[in-house]
Amino acid sequence: MRCWAALSGVGLVASLLLVAPQLADASGALPERAATASAASALLSTDGVADYWTPARMRSAVPMDLDADGDAIAGSGPATGTTRARAATLTAPRSVGKLFFTTAQGNAVCSAAALNTAQKNVVITAGHCANSGGVPNLLGCSKGRYYTNFLFVPRYANGSAPDGQWVGTRAVTHQQWISECDAFEFDQALIEVAPRNGRNLVDVVGGNGVAWNFPAEQADINVWGWPAETPYDGMTVKRCHGTTTELDANGDAFLSCPMTGGASGGPWFVGMVGSNVGYIWAVTSRRTTTGPAYVLAYPIGDSIRTLLADARLNARTVASSSTTTSTTTSTSPTRAVTGLSVTPNHSVIGRGQLVVLRIRSAARRWVAIDASRRSARGPWTRVATRWASASGTVAVSQRLVRVGYRWYRVRNAAGRQVVVRVRINVCPLPAQRSAAVVDNTGCTGPTS
């Protein structure tokens, strides 16, 4: 049997057999939630929190996983050698940070990200990074307990806090998370933070949007976090990128990624709007402890709106994806003239997602790609000039963030040209473009 563990300072180890499977229907739509989601919350004491988190306490706040019975697993120390493949090391987006808090066992760490809400002082993380979750007992499950001393540090790096330290004032979780056992579907939480020096969090670091009801299988996903167990030390951010897969049809998404404890709550981006903010469709929940290295997350459902409402955020919800056929189509027509053809990966994409132009022209000859936001007649701005391969193929990609239409003109050395049009939807679009899936998705918008 595989073993899975939560990645926070208060981890959870769960047998997959304890998670009730939820199968997608034939259309690819997500399963109905087993119960109507409700929210629970706790006011947090802010007295002395900023002073409590000294550099020494931050360094010593290492992850502590729990086994399936809730018993602590001894946390590992800093890496002394490479025992798992390393994730990429990069500069973190301003909106992503390290989350410190205190449990009954001691000081702990997770990862989190700022959200763009009306309040502009909220971060999203994993549910088990805010509350211990339902605890098994002889009668079923006893309610979990909220943690204390929350401190969010955007872009934490080797003890520095370039964008300040933000004290948590309120924790909001799903009622199902704190009352039920192994309710990983609801392993998300919001932490409200206090303004700092008269400024809101989002005004300093930007705020991410949330995308909900996405199936588990998605492409071009970026996951950020601060793993703090071997071979990592939690001092710098890591990123994993790739395509997610559904795990055993239980609803979880998993991604090949070597992050360890401390990465829980880190955002999974389905589309980026610039380098600092994007659309979060999941947060890291668990990981493998044996065999290949994977991280797991349950895609955020529309129950996230219950948390937003309970947090008094009055989040501005962007309309869900259009129900027109052009939005839900998964293929794009090829535009061609003699000796030149251009096919975009999709005729409609979501904001912050990649458009890929697949071009076929004369082998080993140049092609020029221009773009226009106005019309098929321009004005044009050069995107790239490429040489076709020996097989006569060229691929050019661009991440689009402005909602509306984008025209691309492709010209080759023989003087031929083709123009194609792509529409950028107001929300990211899932990899599965059937109407049953797309029409069920929605989002809130990010801000930088």
C-alpha cells in the first residue's frame, strides 16, 4: 500500500482506503459534493505574535508529520545529502509566502498565498495548516483544534522578510474539515491578517484569484512551497511544474514533485497573470512517503465561496465561463494557404494560460509571427521570428493575460501569410473543454 503524508508542520498520514471515492461521470464533470459545505472559524489572539516569532523560532519550526492514528512522526533535520530529486529553486512570487503557527506539539510551518478579496488581507492555505481536523475516536471523530500565533511572511528567504510579516487575526475552515475524519476534499483554509503600517496585504504583494470546479487532470501547473524536511531546510522557496493526473478516481490531483514537509498549503496555479499573481485551483495537501515523489491536492470546489463569505470578504466573483460552443470547444481550426498553415492549440483559452501556435512551412526557412489586439488588419507587434525545422514545423507559445481577442499573423520567406484569431476568456479554462465541465467552473480575479 502507498503511504501519503501531509506536508505541513502538523502532517496527516492517510491510507487511500479511508478516502471515499468520487467518480467523474461520462462527460468528465466533477462529482457532486457529498454534503453541502459549511464554514467554521476562530478569532485569533494577536498579542505578542510578531515578537514571538524570533529568527531562532522561525528556523526551529520544522514540520512534524502525524501518522494515521494521529501520533507524531519525528521530523527530519536539514539535508546532509540528496535523498530525493530536488525541485527547482527560484525567486518566489510576491504573493506567495511561508506560514508560521503554533500547535499543541510546538511551532510549525506551512506555505500560503495572498488572495485578492474585497478585504485585501486574506491568505489561502491547507485546512490542516489552520486546524488539526477531525480526530478518530471510538465514537467516530472528535472536532479538531485551531492553531495559534499565525504569521505570514511573503517571499521568505533565509530568514529575511522583504515584504514584511503579517499577523493572523482569524482562521476560517470548512466545518467538514474540523468535524470529519480524512475529509481531504475540504483541506483548504483562509487566514485573515491584520493590516501593516496602514497598508493592506494585497496592496503590498498583490492578490491571487481562485478558480474552482476544475477536474484533477490539468496541464501547465505551477506549485510553490517551502519544503523543510530532508533534503530541504525550509529556508528558500521551491517550485514544481507539470501536468497533474487524477489519483485512483478519488478526486485528488497528483503531480510529480519532490517537495517535503512544510510545503502544505502552497498554491497550485492553473494560470499566471504576470510573475507575481495568478489563479489558484488547489493547495498542497499531502505527499508520498515511499516510492516516486508526488504531491497531492483536492481541486478547490465552489465550497470555497462559503469560506470567502464567512470571512466577510464579499469576494467579487467573476462570471463563470461562457456557455457558448466556441468556449467549450477543445480544438481549433487550421488556417492555411499553399505552403503555410497555422493551428492554435485552442481557439479559446483562459486568462493567464498559454496559447501555442503550431506552424508548418518550408523546411529550414524563417517564419515571422506578429500579434494584434485590435483586428485582423493590425496594427501588428512582432512576437518572434523562427526557423522551421527539417520537417518544416515551428511552435510558438505566449501567455495571454488581457481578456478579449488576439490576432496572430504568420508570414514565411515565400511571402505567404496566414491570420488566426484566439479569444481569451475571463477565467482560466480547464484542460477538459466539454460543456459539462467548463460551464461548471468559475473564478475570482487576481490583482497585481
